[in-house]
Amino acid sequence: MKLSLPGLSTRHPVTVLMLLSCVFGAGIIAADRMPLKFLPEMDFPFINCFIPYPGATPQQVEREIAIAAEGEFRTIPGLKRITSYSNSDGCRLGLRFEDNINMSTASAEVRDRMERLKLNLPEGVDRMFLSRQNINSIPIMVFGLFREGDEAEFIHLVRTVAEPRLSRLEGVAEVQILGSVPEPEVLIEFDQNRLSQNNLPLYEVVSALQTANLNLSAGELVDADLKYFVRVAGELRRPEEMANLVISPTGLRLKDVAEVGYRTRPMETHYDIDGKGGAFILLLRSLRRTRWRLATMFARN
């Protein structure tokens, strides 16, 4: 007897109907629960490390940090190439691994070398930053906001209004703002002649600034059924507060040996469309399922 699909269906209609029902049911369940991804999960064989060392010259950063870091990292198994870049902010290192290396294991090895490296670095280095490159590092959405008028005011509005709301959206891991106007920073410019005249070393001034700018927990006190949390709140919030800070036992203030004020660093890039200034917003997704409600969010404004 010749076997054919139509003949099998006519002889066993109930069986075929049950099979079709199972296939449709499995498809409906999979469509609702199976995650939809734009790109497959993959790790890039790159790890970046940044060691901040502000206030030093590039030559000093290379001599005291870059050489020591390269010597420590080159013992990592599977490492193919090391590149380093030293400037007045610190040292940036790029680690290139073999293509077949397990990046989770490589990251653990890098963190282990960083702990060893801390023992050989100057006292001014107290932090290190490590970043891995994977498919989640690629933004899943990039859009721009531009308008006429005061560009600095508009960029500030984007950072204070749009960025917090986008960060609260489900599935958004990070929001990056690329604008032509940098955020203002407090800049302290010391006068070396005034420091020499008052016999005041620079490290004592830096130590006084660090001691005065504190916001940390000091423990807790228990009184019967009440518990009090003690916190030292002494942050310097305005340049005027920093300028009037006493930095020596003789009553010398910071404004007597330095100029304190808000400054902005010059930007190397500028974004505009038809003469309208603005910013680009990059959205990086989290590992959870993403549902975008951008139109609803901006419609509320």
C-alpha cells in the first residue's frame, strides 16, 4: 500500500488534528516566551582598563603606571597584544586576546592582576576601571534632539529631564548623551609663587580639600527602641565654599593661593543639523526583554 500524507490524514483525522493542535499550541507559547534578539550573544576579545592619575605629566604616568601595568598584564594566558596610552588624566590600556579565549576567565585573570598591581602603584592611585566589550555594548537605538536657541541650556535640559526618564524605561541599561557642550566643572588653578611665599606644599592643600569634602556613614547609635544612623555630611557644593576653605593653621584660605571657578573644557566635536545645536542619545539595552515607550514618554511633556 502506497503511503501518502493525504491518505494518512483521511484515515486518521483525529490523530492529525491532535498533532496540528500541538504544533499550533507550541508555536503560540514560543511566540510569547521566546526572546527576540537583534544580534546573537557574543563576546569581543577586548578588555579596556583605565587607571586615573590626575595631576601628573604624561611622562610620569608612563614611567610609574603604564610600564608597571604592562609588565603585570603580559603574564595573562591567551593575551595577544597590549596597547597603552598615557596622558595627564591617567593611563588607558587595551588588551587584545586570542579569538578562542573564554572572556569570563580572561576578565577574572585581569582583575587578579589589577589587585597585584595596586601594590606597585603610587599612593595617589586608588581606583581602577575595567570594561569588557560584548554585543550589549552596541547601542540598540540612537536618535538626536536639536533646536534653535541657547545650546548650553538645551543640553542641560536633555541631561536633567530626558536622560533620567529614559533610564527608568524597562530594558534600558545605560543612556549616553553626546553633546557639543560639556558639563561645567570646578577648576582650581594654583599660583606657585603664592604657595612658595606662604611655605605651603601642594600636597597639604590637596589633603585639606579631601578632608573637608566628606559624605560618609559614621555608624549607628541605639537608644532603647530607637536607632540613630550617624552620617558625616560635609560636601562642598559651590565654588565659593571651596574658595573660602581654610587650608593652613595660619588661617590661609584657598582663594589666597588659587583661583576657583566653573570652567568647561573645549570640545573637539560639534553636532548640529541646519544650524540647530543639540545632542545625540544612545540607548544600551539590558539583559531583560525590552519594550520601548518613547513616544508615550515624550508625549507627556
